[in-house]
Amino acid sequence: MASQLESAMESLIRVFHNYSCQEGDKYKLSNVELKSLLQNELGDFLGSKDPLLVEKIMNDLDKDHDGEVDFKEFVILVATLTVACNDSNMLCRGIGEGM
Amino acid sequence: MASQLESAMESLIRVFHNYSCQEGDKYKLSNVELKSLLQNELGDFLGSKDPLLVEKIMNDLDKDHDGEVDFKEFVILVATLTVACNDSNMLCRGIGEGM
């Protein structure tokens, strides 16, 4: 049976491919696929009213400027957001507490 | 309700803190805590008989050389392993198929 961490890693792969296979290159997220993923999977988390948010995230992620986001670029986004989420949790719990 | 992606991100945070709070600095993994995490959470995945594997991973992860692994360093490990796992899945599915 997969551990909690292995299940989380599998989920990252599954979520990416659920969206990347919808159009064009099956192994990359197009602009439309990325927008759909962000809205459905990170809607609460991002919660932004900024219509340009997807554009900004696409530009940030698309390191090789091919107009698409590959899995590695996607994982960098998830890692960055997860670290930000952890940091804000620690602020809520008073980071000085445990030092 | 959290999406699949948000649940995976929360799992990464929860797993890290389940181990980091066992001894010393509550917000960092000591060598002992990292070894316990790797064996319990990534035992199948790493499956190595190399007794020095934990040492090697600790040295790779511990970018600031404080002898401990913080959450950001941990997420880099998970991201790297997840990309490797995705790449090997794609090789099994014949990556040339969709291009």
C-alpha cells in the first residue's frame, strides 16, 4: 500500500495528466488547460479576481517559452505554493514557539 | 472541500511535520527524523539497500549545511522524485506516442 507521501506524489502526476491530455500535446498544459486546472484545483487557494493571473502564472512557469507548461514546470509551481502555504501556517502557529 | 491537488499539498505539509516534531527543532528534520521519514514514507520508492543512502540524501538536501532539512529543502526532494517518477511513467507509455 502506498504511503501518504507516495499517494500525494501520485496525485500530483494524476492531476497534471487529467488536464494536459485534453488538447494538443498530451504531456504539456496549454494556456486553456492551465487555466482550467488553476480554477478547478486551486480555485480556493488562489481565489484571485485578477483576470490576468493565469497569464502571469503561465509566464512565470513557462521557463522554456514554448507557450506550454510541462510537468517539471508544473511541479515547481506546486512546490512554491506548498512552501508558501507551510510558511503562512507556521506564522499562524507562532514560528518562534519551537526554536 | 479541498481539491485533489490541494489535498496532495496538505499531505506534503502534514507528512513533513509528523516527522519534524519528533526531536530538536520542530520545523526541521534531523538526520534521525529524515531517515525515519524516508524508510516509512518512501521505503518502496527508494527501496535501496544502500546504508549510506540517507547520508547522501541529507547532504544533497541540506543546502544551508546546518545538518538539518527544512521544509523547502524537503519539498525540493519530493519534487525531484515526483518528476523522476513521471518521466519513468512516460517512458513506460512510449513518450513518442503523443508528440
